[in-house]
Amino acid sequence: MKPIKLLLTALLVVASTSALALDSDTREKVEIKADKSNADLPNGTIVYSGRVRISQGTLLINADELRVEATDNKDVKVLVATGTPATYQQMMENGKLAEAEAGEIRYSLQDRILTLSHNAEMRQSGSLVKGDTIQYDLNQQKLLAESSGDEQITTIFLPADADLKPDPKPEPAPQQQPTDPKQGEQQP
């Protein structure tokens, strides 16, 4: 398989893995922009570097480097985006934007596991999962978040019907005029 077809196949698979992502994204063209591309065909790798931007429909990945690793049969097995941080965003079928960022975003096509590592965050509609590593198994729909050292993971859930607009500031209570105890008394 030619290097560009190898990469396009990999990106199409990644874009189509999330059942909640916009289905129309998988029918859009994949566009990769980078400052440099280096293909090592005997070893089955393609590396894009320098301001890497991958887009397909609403899917957008920004990274400093994208590495595509293939098997001996030239089937894509792993995609690795790295950056300070590498970022991912995509519109979901529910009309809400899903976002993620980490020092490394790794996707294994064979077992369909997405791993965010090094200051990993996943956000959607105000909900957040944050840790050193976040692993999501797309087949089993299982998420594992881990921290390192003394740090703890952070998870924030918003109620499903929460309106994400800031609460309106309460209007100040009308000020009452001070009462003059002499009012109402008759003047001589």
C-alpha cells in the first residue's frame, strides 16, 4: 500500500471509531498539513512533523508530530500524535463538541484502544476527566484514568439537563428609603 493510502486508511478508521461522532465526518476528505514528511517504507513508518494538522469534517487534530506505524503487511496498527499538547476535537451527533489533549494521543487500530498520556484531559459539555493517563477501549466502552505520584485524577460531571450558560446575576433588591420617625408628625 502506498504511504499516503496507508495514512488515509488509518485516519478514516480513527474518525469512524466513535459511534457518537458525526457520521458525516467519515465521508469527508482527510487533509494533512505539516512542515515535513518522512516515510520509512521498509520499517512501515511515516512521520509528519512541524505544525501537524489533520482534519476530516469536524474532526481536527493538532500536533507537533504524527507517527503512523504499520505491520509487515502494511496494515496500519498504531497512530501516535505528540505535542505540547497534542489536541483533538470533533462534533458529536448530539451537537456537542468533544475535546481532548495530552502530550501523546495514541490509537491502536487492532484492539481499538485510545490512550492519552502526559497531562491528559477529555472534555465534553462541561464534563471533564483529567489524569496523567486516560485509556478508552472503544469496543467495550470502558474508560480508565490514572494519575502518577501524589496527583489524583479529576472527574467533573454536569447534570444531563444542565444549561452551561452562566447563572444570571441576581438583581439587587430595591433600596428602601430610610424612614424618618418625624414624618407623619405635625409641625407646629
